[in-house]
Amino acid sequence: MFEPHELTLALEDLETVPRGLDLVIAIHGFVDAGAAAEAAAAAILDTLPHRGIVEFDTDLLIDHRSRRPRMLFNEDHIEEYLPHTLTVLLVEDDAGAPFLLLTGPEPDWMWERFTDALLELLEHLEVASTTIITSIGMPVPHTRPLVSTVSGNRTELIEQYSAWRPVSSVPASVIHRIEHRLQGSAPVATFTVLVPHYVGESGSAGPALAALEGVTSATSLAFRTEELRTADREFQQLVAQQMETNEELQRVVRTLEARYDAFMAQTSVRSPLTDEDGSLPSADEIAEELERYLQERRRPGPDPLA
């Protein structure tokens, strides 16, 4: 049996790491609609100074047959093997403020031992707060600002930023187990971005932007988001062009907009997902016309929603 500390490898002397920093968790594998957490972490690492301080043993935590690592085959030999990495990094934000980032794939195995190991590390580093980012697909329109469900024990963030507060039984994830374990002992907030379900893994930068904005709201950390904003504007323009000639798709989006606007105006509509009588439209019904249209568009060239 493995002890929690056996799942980690310190990459440097942890006594040199500043105490009292904020931790951001952006791990992917569970839902992560629109690749919000994965793209947000990539944007952080692509634009800000960082170094790894602790690695988790992915050989023990990841099912490699389910999520196979990548390799580069070059003509007649394997040139590079890219193993999974699940790492805590020390990062400096755009204003030079240090913070911690945990990123990589969600563990498949040993959830409790992994959580124990992470919480031991947080206690050792005297982490000030933990902010988790994730996302789920919802029947909301791409033409409106993305909103989030906020959970945890930071009531001021929940009151200000949580747009949808359901009561439901849902599949568990490691990140929510971490939140649950921290609720009684340390400040923690999870921002779950509500992503238009028909966008899928389209390459839209909007979900990552919304996730980073949630982190900024919770921690005051500053991120470099110029490239994400440019990519999101280009994506919105391409989708608008696709919608111009499809009246049925326009009708579907207008319906989603009406539900969204009614909910955000705090009318009697219970959520942006339902009619006033509480009925929920089928995701297949909403997406059928869009998928049909996009399949036609894919034939002559690349599609931004593909």
C-alpha cells in the first residue's frame, strides 16, 4: 500500500518556496467543456515565468491504456515520448506576484491518497486559498457572456459570481473531492464555467477566458489574455458568418438567448436551461440542426466548430 507522500516527488527544496501563496487548480479529464481548464493552464504557462516544484507519480495515478501518452514517430524511429505530467508549479503573474498552479490530467486511481498528498503539501506550504477551475456543457447561447456556478466556502464569491445554483446528484471528480475536503479547513472556491454545449471542443477561447476571470475575481492575480481574447473574437466572427445563412440555427440561438436573458433578469424562469413550466429541451433537438449544418460546412474546408 502506498502512503500519500509516496505519490509526490519534490523537484526542488520546498523550503525555498514562499509561504502563504494562492493555489490555482486546473486539471483536465473530467468534462472540461471547451477545454476551459486545459486551455487556461496552457495560457498561463505559455505567457508567465514558472518552474515545477512538485510532481505527482502519474505511473501510479493515470490509466495509460485509457489515456495513452503521445509519442513522435519520425520516419524510421521514435524520436520523442511525451509522458503525462501532473505538476505543482511556482508561477509569477503579470504583475510579478507569485502563486501556485496544479495542472495535468485528473488521476484515474488513488483519489483519496492523491487528495491526502495534495492537502499535506498545501499545509506544508501554508497555502492561503485554493481556486479550482472547471467547466460543463450547457444549453446556453454563445452570444452571451459565459457565466459560472461557484461552489466552496467563500460565500462572498458565491453571492457575487454564481449565476446558477442547482441541487442535483452528479458524477464525482477529484477536483470536487478536493473542494469537499477543504471546506471545513481552508478557503476554497470552484468556478464551473457554463459552456454552450454545441461549441464542444471547438477551440473557442471563451471558456478559458471565463475561467481565468474567475481566478482573478478570487485571487486578484493578473494574467496575460491578449491572445485568448483575439482568438475568441475570431471565433465569434466565424460563428456569426456561419449563422447568417441558416435561419433554423438562428431560431435555436434566439430561443437560448431568451431563456438566458430571462434567467439573468431574475424572472420566474428557474434556470437558463428550462421553460417557465420547467421542461428541458433535448440536447439532441437543440444541436441537431447545428450539427447538420456544420457537417455541410466541413466538406469544403476547416470548420471552427469542428
